[in-house]
Amino acid sequence: MILDTGAGGDAPALDIQGVSHRFGAIQALRDVSFRVGSGSFCALLGVNGAGKTTLFSLITRLYDSTSGRISVAGFDARRQPGRALARLGVVFQSRALDGDLTLRQNLAYHAALHGIGGRAAKARIAEVLALVDLSDKAAARASTLSGGQQRRAEIARALLHRPRLLLLDEATAGLDLRARAEVLALTRRLIAEEGVSTLWATHIFDEIAPSDHVVLLHKGQVLADARAADLARDAPLADVFLRLTGVTEVTAGEVA
Amino acid sequence: MKGWPIAFAGIARREFLRFTRQRERFLAALVRPLVWLFIFAAGFRSVLGLSITPPYRTYVLYEVYVTPGLCGMILLFAGMQSSLSMVYDRETGAMRSLLVSPYPRWFLLGSKLLASVLVAVLQVYAFLLIAWFWGIRPPWLGYVTVLPALVLAGMMLGSLGLLISSAIRQLENFAGVMNFVIFPMFFASSALYPLWRMRESSPLLHDICALNPFTHAVELIRFALYGRVEPLSLAVTLGCLVLFFGGTVFMYDPAKGLWRGRKGGTR
């Protein structure tokens, strides 16, 4: 496993300062700044196209931002990418398990990508599978798992290397109501049990609890950065969202 | 940074597992050169005359001449297959899982490249074994000395595949690669006919073949199979490997490559 030296444990799990990004003529993100504290659940709320996935791509360093600074657990993502990435667990919007391999083989592959092998990998795989209640599916091919099980498996995979910060990009997309609730409950449980901070990108209001930290992203800009209960003090969160963004429609707990 | 061998072993293990799970891939990789050997080469044996050219010390049958080219063909197709799987991984999102590993991108891409080449080399040895029963019997030591040549040629062709994969946006575009890369590279090379034969029909075509990196990969394999090193082919293959792999690392660099300006580039 890759071990850290340097940044202190007091640093926020994620610190984003003045981040902007362009795709050619399109300004995808504009001067985005916010922090995710240790052991907290932060909801990154925004409509499709708000810039959530772009921001995730910058945090995970799939590409570099045009300007600004991103730090994960005190490590600069551009200057110390290895150390920053070692502290990140990621669940991407598109499913990324290898359907040809079993769940255990998938996890062993990802453990290896973080330098964890042999007995340490075996033990940790058993541990995370138990955490997400998939121990009995270890030998099943990933392609045979249900949508909800695949999501839980991806969360298990993201936890393998004991990250400080878990990024989940629309983790409940495409799941039915029951599976959605399971994945959300699991994530909240992990914050308590594994002490991991979470950045949860979503466009679904129902997934946000009053105690959650909410960052409202719209057209690449942060419009609000506060506790959900504080934002919704005078009106429901959906109404606050409509007022701030100018979006006209919200259906069944989702931003249209 | 610790754990580099573990990361490489993990990537290589995945390549082998995927390969064993896709048996039709192994069969296709083997059947293709065998069809050329059993049918094409047998048919052309009487048409194409071959003079004595190094590394051969006597007249050789056309099947013997074409065998190193068919080894190259396996590596070429494997390289492009690797390119296809990179594009597929990008479309499915599996690519992201690889690239968010804390290890440097050159190491991750290089590990994936080497792992897929090792799988392809196994296919080459399976082909050489069948060819042995067909009467194509290079010296025993040649089976050992050809190994580094196969790895080097496979790395060069595989890195070309990776470079191409970085420029392809969608899986559908891969058919174009087949038409514009694999076939011209294979046919405009010394794989099927010696270059001096090419010069007789067209000096321009001869020059094109002489510039084709695949020609040098094939010649490297041909000489190595007889325990010899062809310095020019070695230099060109090494140079192209550095060039293509350098280009791949550049293209996949988050700060420099094409991904930077592409929305959803690595998905």
C-alpha cells in the first residue's frame, strides 16, 4: 500500500480553491471553491450539465483544471498526484466493473492498482465485501450482479485502500427506489464505521439530509455552500434551489 | 513508492484472466495466421521464387519465409486488439478505474502494454508449435532468441495501438483502424514477400515498405528466429517504440494531451 508522509491529518478531506475549467469555448467551471471536512457527508447538488462530472474528473486528475487548486487530505492534486489519488476512493457515474471477471477478481485488480497484494489484499477484500453485504457474491461474475449490487461492489472497491475521501458521482443513477435507499444508507453507515468523508454528487433532493453539507453547483458556479438545514430554514430545499438557479421545474424530489 | 510490482502483477493478471475468459479471441488469433500458412503460403509456393537472402543460408520454402511475418501479424492484431479494448474500456468507464490509480500514468500504460504483449507472445509460440508440425523448423535456440524480438516488436506495435486508441473517440471508429492501419501495414511490408521482389515491381512501393515500421518488426523477428540480430531493424523498432509510447503518454497526460480539451474524454 502507498503510505503517506507530509500533509497532516488535520487538513480537510477535500479543499477546492478557485477552480475553473474550459472545454474549448465552453466554460464548464468558473471559480469553484469549497471544502469537505473530515468525516462529513457533502452533497454536490446540481442539474445534469451543472459541472459535477467535470469537477470529479479534475479531482481524480483525469485532466488538469485550467486554473485553481485542488487538495485531497492536504496533498495538491497537480503537484503530488500519487499521494492525492491514494487518498481517494471513486465511484464513477458509469459502471466500471469488469463483467468478465468475478467480484473477487475485480477487487483484487483494484487492490493491486493501489499496491495492495497477497494476504493483505485477501483480508481487505473479505472485509469490504462484508461491509457492503456482498460476501456471498465474491465468486459471482460481475455481469451477473444486479444494478444495486454492482453499485455496492463499486463502493467496496473504492474503500479497498482505506481512502480519506469517497467520491460518488450520481451513484444511484439507474437504480430502483429500494436499491437507491440501500446505497445511500450504506454510504452514510460507512462514514460512521470507516471514518471516510464523502462527496456525493446528485440531482435528487430526497437524498439530502438536514445535517448534510450542501454545495449547490449551477452552470459551473457555486451558488450556495451551507448546511442543508440552514439553506432550507425558510423554505423547502427544492424551492430554495429554484429561486437560486432559475430552473423552472422539479419533479418527484429530482431536479428536472 | 512501494507496490509497483504488485500493481504490474495485478494489471498482467487481469489481462490473462480476460484472455482466458475469451477463448474465441485465442482461436481467432491462431486461426488467422494458420489460414495464411496452410492455404495462402501453399498456393504461393510455386508462384513466388525466393533467392538466398540472410538470415537464410539455403533456398527456403515460401512457408518458411512467411512464418516470421505471420508471427508479426499476430503481434500486430494483438496490438490493435489492445487498442480496441482501451477504447472499449473508455466507453464503459473501466479506463477511469485504471487512471485513478496513484501510480504514474506512464507506468500504468506501460504495464498494460507489456501485459498484453506477453499474452500475444504466448499466441505466437502456440502458432510456432503448430508450424513446427507443418515442417517449419528453425533451430531450437531460435525459439529462445526470438523471445526478446517478439517482446520488443509487440511493444512497438502495441504502443502504436495505444497511441491510436487515444485518438479514437468512439468504438464505431475502430473499423477505420482496420482499413487504414492494419492492412496497409501488413501488406506494405516484408511479411509476405522480400523487399527485393517489391523493388522489381515498383521502386516507390519498395521505399514505402522499407519505411514501414512493421517491416522492421518482421525482420527483427526473422533474424532472431535464426539466432541473429539485424541492427537496422533493432534500431528502427526501438526508435518507433520510444516515439509511439512517448506519444501515448503525452496523449494520456492530464495536463497536455487531447483529453484536456475534450468533454467526457476519458469518461
